[in-house]
Amino acid sequence: MAILQYNEIKPGKFIVHDGEPYEVIDSHVARTQMRKPQNQTKLRSMLSGRVISVSFHAADKANEADIDKKPIKFVYANKGEFVFCEVTDPSKRFNLSETIIGPGTKFLKSNILVDALIFTDDEDESKIIGVKLPIKIDYKVKEAPPAVKGNTAQGANKDVILENGLVVQTPLFINEGDIVLVNTDSGEYVGRSEKN
């Protein structure tokens, strides 16, 4: 486990705080005239999903969480349960809750590969504490209203429904059956997929 200085605790890092793994989702190093610098962070618990604010001072350090990544395949969702399987052995299926997956649940589609984030604690017990989606995922457009001539006042966009039920704003030229790329961080249309 690496030790991070107070100013190395940045978004995208995983740290152990109070014996629990957290993902750093925001950080800001503040320097005031009278005080020593401090890093004001927002941490998301990888176990419960709750977000807390923690300030790290110049003398503080944090242990980087021992997190491994392993590819897994999403199979289907049913009544709030999300079923995954191992890439090499589809018969080994397991469920993950929405708390573990986080806001990425809306981007899941059958047979997509994601990275399982596996935390190993002090007793050498490993468990999946999160899922990391690819930055861009391609989806087939299931429903797209026809483009209306002269409708360019709103920036020439329309709402389309993708194969997994996600609604995304796209340019007017996108039609039903097209394959589009969506950014999983912002939830926005990025462009047409090469698979078109």
C-alpha cells in the first residue's frame, strides 16, 4: 500500500479512511494567509455509497487502498439486482447491488465488459466494492423522432431513446437504428459509432 501526502489525495484515487475504502471524487488544496494549506476533499464510501467531506492538513497522510481490477461481463438486470458473470466462464454468475455499481447502472447493457474493483482488506479478504465503466459506450438508437424542418432554435438537438432505455440528446440527423457513442461520465452524446 502506497502512502499519499495530503496534496496527492486527488479525484480518481482510492484511499483507506477509518478502515474503509473511499474513492476521492473531489479535492481542493486551499492556502489561506494565516493557516497552513489543507486539502478539502469529498470521499465516496465504496461500501455504503455515502459521500463525506474530509480535510487533510499538510502533516496528514493517507494509505492508498489496495484495489485490483478484473474484467467482468454484465448479463441482465431484474428488480434491482444486476447479474454479472466472469468473462472466461459465463456459468459463474453473481449479483451486484445498485449501491456497489453506483450511478453507472443506467449505462449498463447486455454483454458489456466492465472492470470490477476488488478491495483486499487487512485480513486478506477480497470483495467487489465497485464497478468501473468504459469512458465511451456505443448504443443502438431504439426510438428517434423525425427531424422537424426549421427546428434549429434550440441548438438542433432531439431526445432519442437508446437500446437500454437511456434518453440522450443528439443532433437532428440521428435516426432509429443508428449506433451512437455516449460518454459515461457526463451522460452526453459524443458522436456516431464506427460500427454504423
